[in-house]
Amino acid sequence: INSKKAINEIFNIGGNKEIKIKKVAGIIKKILKIKKNIKFFPSPPGSALRRCPDTKKLKKIIKFKYDFQLIEGLKKTLKK
């Protein structure tokens, strides 16, 4: 982020599509070629059931555009 308007600002970063954590975990498992099963636990009391970032501020201030999809980003991140 090279915009002066972004200095000392907090931004939510995410995609336009909502995706379940279970699916993200499955994608990560596949990328890393993990054979073990995923263990699921109940959410802690008071935890949000859904999370979806509001990226309007990010798009408005720095004209953010998505360069790649979630799977591509995970592959780049996990294969380093």
C-alpha cells in the first residue's frame, strides 16, 4: 500500500465470496498433501458464527483489485 491515505489506517482484507472454514481447511490439506482427518471442535461461547470482511474502505482508499483467487493465494502462501 503506497497511498498516503492508507497511513495509520486499518483495513479488512478478503474476497467477495463467503467460504466455510471447513472448506478452506480441506483446500489447505489438499495443497499440503496431508492425509490425516481434520478434527472439529465447537466454537467458544460468544464466537461469531460467520465472518465476512467488509472491504469497501480498502477499495475506496487504495483502489484495491483482486489479482488471484483464494486457491492460488493459498498455494503461493503455503509453498514458500
